[in-house]
Amino acid sequence: MIVTPGAADMKRTPLRRKTPLKKQSTASVSKLRQQLWELCKQITRKRYGNVCYTCGNGDLAGSNWHTGHYITSSVCSAEMRYSLENLRPQCYACNVHKSGNWVSFQEHLVRDGIDVDELISRNNRTKGMQADRLWYEKKIETYKLILEAL
């Protein structure tokens, strides 16, 4: 005769909870990311104005104004996601509908003297590396200084 345990005989494993310290540090890194991205957008706007870098549309305002990545944010490293060399203003159509309009983006970067092979190489070298809280804090301080100088 086979005896199967009843519900009362089965013990549940307790759910693991994150410590308050873990939750706090994760939340603050998330806030640092948001703060750094805001600085990136402000620097990009001040440097390049409200003209789409890839198509020349001069009507960038409100929701039509995007900060586009040459190496897209979905495949780039944390370093390249916030690298000012990788960011330019784009209209909604180029950034969203044309997936960054990367052919034109590349042509314009080359025209402006940016070594796109170096950007790609830098992305490959830094891909998979985790940016910690200290990295974000240093980057934020550097970008605040850049923004003040513009």
C-alpha cells in the first residue's frame, strides 16, 4: 500500500525576502541611472540644439525630441548607453520608426570625425561589465561639470 502525504504533512519552504539594505541600494542605483540619463539628455540638447542629427528635421520639441543612440541601448554596454559620443538628438520618426536611422547616423558621425569603429570596439570591450553605484556617481559628477561648462 502506497501512502501519499496529505496537505498538512507537506512543509512549504519560506519565501526568500530581500533585506531592506538590498532594496535600498537597488532603488538608489535606479535613481542614479535616471539622474545620469537626464544629464545626458540635457548635454545633448545644449550641444546639438533641436535639429534631428540623422534627417535634419528642425522641429524637435516635446515628444518629437529623442536622445538617440548610434549603438542602440538594447545592445550596448552601460558605458556606451551613457557615452556622449554615442548620443545625438533625433526625431521620433528616426529614433523609433527607423530604428535609429543608423546608416545616416553613422555617416554623420564619420563626417564629424567620430571613429565609429572605436565606438563599436569600446562597446565590445565593456559589454557584460556591471556598472556599480560608484561608477554612476562619478559619471554624474563629471556630466554635471560638462553641463555647467556649456
